[in-house]
Amino acid sequence: MTSVPTMPEDVKQLAASGDVAAQEWLADFLRNADQHLESAHWYTKAAQQGSATAQYNLGWAYFHGRGVARDYVQAREWWRRAAEQGQSRALGSIGLLFEHGHGVPQSFEQAARWYQAACDRDDAPSHWFLGRLYANGHGVPADRAKAIEHFRLAAEHSHRSAQYSLAVALLEMGTPAAALEAVQWLEKSADHGHAPSQYNLGLIYLEGSVVAQDAQMAAQWLQRAASGGHADAQFALGVLYYKGQGVLQDTDKAAEWWAHAKEQGHVRARHNLRLMDVQPSSSLSGITLHEVDASAHDAQYWARTAA
């Protein structure tokens, strides 16, 4: 059983007396302890007294349905109030509602406007959101240069998904200098647990055209991504164990990783497990890394798996 940290009595008393800072601190404390019902209660108290950050966090409570019933209209209302007080991240959150059609008519154009308003206040997540729209031509003209500009602005603020998306865009440029920079951004994101970055670094080290080929380094990155639940990494790691690339050959471990990938619906993992069932191990053929859905340089794959 997970223990719940004890709340300081003096903070509880201050919050109960109407102190906004104490109410917000208590709400944060309870949220981090997964006590979402009580957390939403105190965010509401602080938000009603005008705290912009409490209004922003209460919006997310309504968005996710944590401690309150999911209500996108209420999420938008609280984000609107926060935005009116200069909470830039609330502007980007409203953009998300329009991008996905949550509680409002779906509109990439409206999403782009809200994201741009947040970008004008240097909100890192909104730079990433807007960069994705430019990369795909949704609501704005497709523009790789602008996509890279926004990805870079977010990446420089340590936004992990933006670092990954920037790497994707740089790899798509197809130049050696851009590819080397892409690896640097992938490493920054991967070092902080971003599984798609870890997976694609593994493929890059295994393939060896951007950096020196290093099967052991590839296996290490794939192991980290696979342990984090990345299905393609689980499949690829299984291939390495089956072939003995970068790791000691171990068909049992190969089957174990393919079974994990199969549980997530990975078609090639299921196929390889079937082959292992019907053929002697020594006669298995066609089990290669090329059975991963796409290579590290397939731009459509990169875009499809961006997270």
C-alpha cells in the first residue's frame, strides 16, 4: 500500500481560513499524492479567489476528469479566466481544445491562433503545438522552416517532445550536419526518458550511417525504450537477442520481448513468435530488424510516431 504524505497542520488551517497561497499549496500537495477529489476542492477555492495558476490547474482537472466530472466547457472557462490574468500556458491549453474538438467545434485555424498567442508570450509547449501544425499544414500553410523554428524554441526550453520533433525535422532535411544535430537532440530527450527518442537512437546506432555503427550502444538504447513499454523497441530488442547483435544471443529473451510487443498488438512480433513455435530455432529465417514497421530515416514513420 502506498503511503500518503502527512499534510502540515498549519497549512491546512491557513487554507481553511481562506488563505489563497495555502489553498493552492494544499491542492498541489494532494494532486501529487493522487488525492484528486480533495485537490480539486482546494483548487476550486483558490481559483474562485482569483489565483491564475489555480484556475489553470483546475482547468486540467476538468479536462482529465480528476476529482471532478470531465467537462471540457468548464476546462475552457477556467483557462479563459487564467489567460485573462496573463497565464500564457492557459492560452495554449485552449488551443488544444480547438485542435481536438473538445467542447468546441474542431478547428486547426482556431488552434493555431491560440497557440500563436501563447507563443507570443514564450510558452514552450505552445511552440511545440504550433510547430506540429506547420509541419503538417493543419490550420496554417505547411512550412518546414517555421516548424523547425517553433520546435527549436520549445526544445531549447527542455521540452522533450519538441526535442524529438526537432530531431525528426532535421533528419528529414537529409544533410550530414542536420543529421548530427538531430542525434544531439535525440540524446537530450532520450537521457530524460523519452522512449521514442531512445528507440530511434537505437536504430541510428545499429544502422551506422549518421554515427559510427555500435550494436552494443544500440542495444542499450533499445533496452531503455523497451523497458518503458515502447512496442517497436521491444520488437527490435527481441531481434537483437535472437541474432546476438550487441547482446549475448538468447532466443528465450527474444521470445520474451516479442511477447511484450505482441501484447501491444505488434504484428511482426506475433509473426516471429509463431515462427518460433513451428520451426526449429536453427532453421528460422527472415527475422531481421527490417521487420520493424519503418526505418530510422522514413520521414512518414518519424511523423507518425512523434510524441
